[in-house]
Amino acid sequence: MRHYQVRDVMTASPRTVTPATPLKNAADILVRGRIGVVPVLTPQGRLAGVVAEGDLLRKEQLQRDPDGRHSMRLPFRTRRDIATAETAGELMNRYPATAPAGTSVAEAARLMNRHQTRFLLVTGEDGKLLGVVTARDLLRVFLRPDAAIKAEISRDVLSRYLGTNPSWSRST
């Protein structure tokens, strides 16, 4: 049977921003695109980080609660930096979870679990961004029609591994 890879289910060529992009523009991209993350690329096209919906929500929370009494435990400087961020470069996660395009869907799920995230940035061998894969994207492999699954089993398991022709019928 086919082992699906991240390249099969990822969003290729996702919307991106630069470190200088105002956060209002990044938020607009997230909302209008109905997406949860926007990769941040340097002017040379290299991956610099990612801004996620949660980052913008955390910023809003810290602006309303600057002492962080009702937020996660962060050093004061970090809370202040998040609360005052105005550009994607100031707010982005500089070390997002990444995966090569050839990563299996199962391994991508394990990586998301290990990094406690719902997305991975997909990179090529040269380190350039190829796409984004989300937990929802990984679930798409389960949404194939039954006929497609049956054809895959017939082709890959019965024909290739067992050497039988599933269209042959035995008459007795």
C-alpha cells in the first residue's frame, strides 16, 4: 500500500510574510486565508520563522494583562517584547518545527506531537520553504473514497505482494 508523505497533503507555496511585515497585515493574511500560521521568509527567501494565530492572541492577552498575572509563566522581558511587537520579525517563533517533504504522514504526526504543535513547515534539502502541513492536512489520508482504498489494496497488496490478480474469479 502507498505510504503517504507530507508532500502529498501539504499546502504548497503558502502565503508568506517578511520580518518587516506589520502584524496587522499578518493577521489579515491569517483571517482572510482561514489559515493558522504564516511562514516568515527573509528577503533572500530563507526561512526565518513563523507567526501563528496563538502568537497574535498571546500578544493581545499580554497587552491587556502586562504583568502576566493571567498568562503563562514568561520572564518579564519576554512578556514585554511580545506585548510591544509590531512586526512579524519581532513576534515570530524563530525555531519552528520543520520536516522534509519526504517525511511520512505517520512521522509528521509524531513530530507534531513531540513539538506540541499543529503544523510543520516543509523544507527542501536546500532549507527553502516548500509548504506547510497541518494536523488537519494529515487527516486527509483517511478521507479517501472506499473505492480508492479498495483499488490501492488490489493494486499494491494483492497484485504486487501476493502475485495474484484480484480480477480473477474462481469458478467451481
